[in-house]
Amino acid sequence: MTKKDILIGFVIGILASVLGSYLFITLFTNFSFISGIQIMKSEGKLGKIMTLGSILDLIAFAILLKLNKEIMARGVVLAVISIAILTFFA
């Protein structure tokens, strides 16, 4: 059950980060999501967008800890680390 909980937390973390990035791009820029990602990548600002999107990961982490789901919270942290490594090399 532990590996399943980590996987669920990882998926929650990835989805929260993508949702946060989507909300930021659609609410604070004049671009659609896909074109916004492409433009931000060409300008070298994709890492900043992913960082702003990860704010929702912090909220998900806090909620999981409040619900005593520590293993799922570890999955969220793993997702944040994975996203950081991905944006570092992308």
C-alpha cells in the first residue's frame, strides 16, 4: 500500500503543478496554455512558470499532512523534485 500511496501523491503533485501553471498562464497573460508554454520556453521563463505552478503543490502537501497522509505527502514532494529536475534540464 505504501508504493500506491506514493504514486497517488506523485500524481496529485504533478496535476497540482500543471493546474497552477495553467491558471497562471490563462489568468495573468494574454496567451492560451499551449502557446504560452511555447513562448515562455523560447524566452527562457519556463522554470519560473513551473515554480509559480508549484504553489498549489504546497497547498496539496499541507492538506495531505492535515489528513495524516504522510506517505502521499512524500509523493507530492517527489513530484516537486521531479519537476525541478525536469525544468533544469529542459
